[in-house]
Amino acid sequence: MNIDPYDDERARLRAAIIEVLREQGPCWTYVLRNWLTMRDRNGGPAPFTSLSTSQVRRECERMMRDGLLERLPTFSALYINWGLKASPLQTGE
């Protein structure tokens, strides 16, 4: 049995991205990274201490391919705006 040590870390990052987008709403990639590396409201440790914007972008792109996130329109050509993909129950389809 081959166990990938990155699976747990990726699952933890995905859960954290979803949690931030649920609490804060749509975010640009760098803002999402900032939320993930900041200390929590009670002064506890940051969920991720060393996380680059490109790592967050790549994981968001994977999550988009998996149908969890979507790219939202933005006024900037440089920044990617991410949001949770609406489920059919939310959209009434």
C-alpha cells in the first residue's frame, strides 16, 4: 500500500480554503493566502505558517477541476477571484 504524505496536508489545505471562503466570501488568491497564514481571532497559531500564493492558486485550480470552486469575474487582469461553487440546491436547478 502506497501512502502519500501530502494527502493529509492537501486535505487540510482544502478544508481551510473552503472554511475561509464560507466565512469571508469570494477572495482573491493573495487575500486567501493571507487569511490562511494569519493567527486566528483568539490569538492561536496560524493554520499554515509557510504558504506561498502560488501554492494556494494551484490548489484552488485543482479544487476548480474537482467542481468545488469557481473563478469569479474581476476587474483586474492580474488577480484571480475565487468563490465556492453553488450547489444545485442553492441555485434551484
